[in-house]
Amino acid sequence: MTAPSISFEFFPPKTPEGAEKLRTVRQKLYACKPEFCSVTYGAGGSTQKGTFDTVQEILQEGMEAASHFSCVGATQASVREQLETLRQMGVKRLVALRGDLPSGHGLGGEFMHASDLVSFIRVETGDYFHIEVAAYPEVHPQARSPEADLRALKAKVDAGANGVITQYFFNADAYFRLVDDAATLGVSAPIVPGIMPITSSSQLIRFSDACGAEIPRWIRLRLQSYGDDVDSIKAFGHEVVADLCERLVEGGAPALHFYTMNQATPTLALCERLGLNVAEPAVA
């Protein structure tokens, strides 16, 4: 099996201690030679400063960084200003999203869909940014239908997206079906599967219920059967996700995008299983 190219996602830490921990995590994960590292954006852009600060650190550490960029509640003027800030920072990759609504707020703003944001970025900046967009192998929870969800994906790519990163999933067939259906619609951009390591059953169930990702019944029951046996949960989770990654790569997935949850060990173990060149990072 040929080792895939990979990328990592982090979220902006909320405390100085969290920021220091994330610096250590990143140095460990850089040994896997990621293509880029992305940093998430809070609902309504609530973590913008933390996101941009973390992106700046990653760039200073010599890695390519992608800033998440959401448009809920945004205006053309605010997006234009943020794009200029990112250009001045040296950012050349974006993950363009509609974004989550802040609690208690309506949609608002001048952008209704992520495709509107992608189109605006292209008009404003041409081909300067490499733009990734999101896709949902198990259908976006707010989509009217699977067909409507596919049309939304095609609209984002037609608007100028270079690539696609999926929500995490545990059913490889759902990913392969998405790739086939998108190709039938004429979507030619690479669709990279998002990978979520399993380290905690309660955390995984909470996240999955919130974002609409399905945990297959056999996985959910096995996790529940382990109770508070953290070691068994992590060992089982590693085998499940490693097998998923191997099947995806063998089936032609162009790369893997890991949702690290700002932890190094689970993702490092998966990279080692996949035969990536994991070496001890040099001490600064």
C-alpha cells in the first residue's frame, strides 16, 4: 500500500496552557510530514483571533497552514478585510465554509451558502488561495435531500474550490458512494476523507450526535461495553480507524485529513500503522 499524503486539523486553544500543549503536539505530528495543517473557526467567527494566531505559529514553524474561513453573519467588507489579513500573513490555503450559527442567532450576513463565499474569494483574489470545501458522505444534517446536498457540493466546486474534505465517518462505502455520485455530476476536484481517531466513547457520541456523523451500531455497542476501560476503548478505536484508513487508501482516496482534537498520540499511531515516515522531530 502506497503511503498517502496527509493533513492535520487543530482547533485554536483557549488558554496559554492549551497553546503550549498544542505547540508540543504539532512538533510531534510534523514528523509525519503533513501537506498542510488547518485550524478551525468558531461559530460565527467567534475564534477568529485564536485561529489566525495559531495559523501564524504554524507558518512560523515552517509548515503550510490553512485557515478555516466561515461566512455566517459576514459582510463582503469584513470578508475582504480578513482575506487581506491572511494574505499579509502569508496564508495561501483556506477551508471555506458556511459555518455554524452562533447560539440564538439567525443566518444574517451577505452570504447564504459556502458557494457564495468561494465565488467572492475568487473574484477578490483570483487564484491566490487554494480553497478546500466540505462534503458529507452521510448527507449534511440540514440538507433537504441527498440530491440537494450533492448539488450544493457541485456548486462549491463550480464556484472555484480546488479540493474537498469530508466530515468524518466510519462507513467506507458512504465515502465511495459520495465520490461516485459527485463524479457523475461532473465534480472533478479531489475528495479527501476526514478521519476521526476514537479515544473516548462519550466524546465521540457527543460530537457525532451534534454533526450528524453516524456511528455504526456495532461500533457504538462495543464502545459502550467497555464502560470506563479507557485502554480497551483506545485499542479498539485504533483498530477500527486504522482498518478504515487502509480500506480508503486501497480504494483510491487521494489523501487523508486527520481531525486530531489537538492530541498527538492517536494520530501518530495511525500514521505508523499506515507506513508513514514517522521520525523523532529535531529538537529546536
